[in-house]
Amino acid sequence: MLRAIVLGAAAGGGVPQWNCNCEICRKARTEPSLRGTQASVAISCDDQNWFLINASPDIRQQINATPQLYPAGEAIRHSPIAGVFLTNGEVDAVAGLLSLREGSPFSIYAHPKVLSVLDANSIFNVLNPQIVPRRSIEVEKPFAPSLADGRPSGLEVTAFFVPGKPAWYLENLAGAERTESEGDTIGLHVRALDGGELFFLAACAEITADLAARIDGAPLIFFDGTLWRDDEMIAAGLGKKTGARMGHISISGEDGALRKLAGLKLGKKVFLHINNSNPVLLPGSAERRQAEEAGWHIAYDGMELTS
């Protein structure tokens, strides 16, 4: 059996975002149920050893809110976290690594493009590579991540390219806008060898025919729920970019996730990486009802699912 715990359900900045006074952020400051930390999921097939998908800037708070990730036994130093899978190089996916610097062993798994971002920034050297090795992921090649002591984890992971964008802070390198290239965004198919599987796509710019065929039949999927509509950030006065420009498909609309995924045979369907502007966060909203009527769940911090 594969168990997943949503450590954080929100997009970059969380909910409420520190400098945002939009309707949802205002409500979240007085209604704790609306608050969310930045997106990350913990997975395990034995309930003892855990792998994180992305390391959000809120990781310390997330670990302290999740008893399964507490140190165990009598050891002075211990962590059940055996590894971290990075699906992109965005700040909200990698910055949490800096909080895991106290000397507990685990592995970082990422596409070479994301590993090159870590290698180019010396601040990540606080993670001693002798204790925290960086392991390159080859797409479309299943691999079995190991536990910190080298034992098999019981998991098999396959990474695959997903339409997306490079991290925003890399877009203007050398004075020119960087366009999408393979490795900027990957999705993960995680399978427990004794049964259970899930797909994780926290960022996705487009649902291609190949992607739809890959995920069809998935018993559990975490999918990009950043925005309800493509011009949401612009309409709310929160930004100048569309969702497509940021590398995120919208939930609604002719080319949105609800419509594009409607014909697939999916089990548990969960939207996560939800932006503070997205009305789907509000229980009772028309947008929330539409998503739920289509069989989708809206992720929240602490949500637990099994496959």
C-alpha cells in the first residue's frame, strides 16, 4: 500500500501570502481552515520511511505538523525522511532543502537541469554531498530509490517530461527570456512494489494526448490546481501574467483540466499547488462545487490518502 500525506497544498507564497490583501488572504488571516503552506507531499509504502516530493520553504513547519515525520526511537538525531524528489527548480520546490542541513542523511533526486541549479548556487553546499548525495533522474527510466542506509525502499519511481516553464528567476539569464525545454518540469509516477501507485504533477502547462494516455487509469493523482481561470492573476490585480505564461493550465475553461481530464478513468483526483487567488479554496463557492461535482478533491494541509 502506498500512503500519501499532503504537507502543503498551496502555490508559491502559501495562503495567506505575506504581502497579499486579496479576499482569500484576508479571510485566511482570521479563518485558520483556509490557510495553506506551499505544496509538498510525503509518501511511504511502510509507514516508517518517507520520501518528500519537493521541499517547500515551509518544510520545517510541515514536518512539525506531521507526526509521521518526527524523529523516532532513542537516537539524539534521526529523521524518517529518506529522500526528496524535486519536480522543478522553482523556489517553492527547492528552498526547503536549506532547512534540512543538520546532518541527517537523505538523498536528493532531480533532473540534471534542476541539479545544475543547485550546483550553481553555493548556498546549497550546506547540504554535505557526502551525507546528502544528489542523484540524477533519467526520464522514462524507472528507478528504485534507496533508504538512507542503502536498503531498498520498496518504491519504484518513473519521471516523465511535462509541458511547463523554467523557474521564473532563470527566465532572463543572459538578457533573454528562456523558453520551455525538456527538464524544466517533470511529473512522477510512484509505485509501491507490494501494490499501490500515484501520479504527481504540481505544474502542467498543457494536457497533451501522450500525457492523457499516460495517466489514464491512475488510482490516485495529484494535479496542478494553481488557477481557476487563465487571466485570474490579472483580473485580481495580483500580477501581469496569465496562467499559461506561468506554465500552469487552468482548472476551468475549454482547455482547462476539468474538461481535458473528464473522459479519463481516474480514481482519487486531487488538485494541489492552489494559488491564493483561486476561488476553489473557498468552501461553498460555485467554483468549488463545480470541481467537486466533477469528482475532484481540493487538497489541504494534513490530507492523507492511500492507494
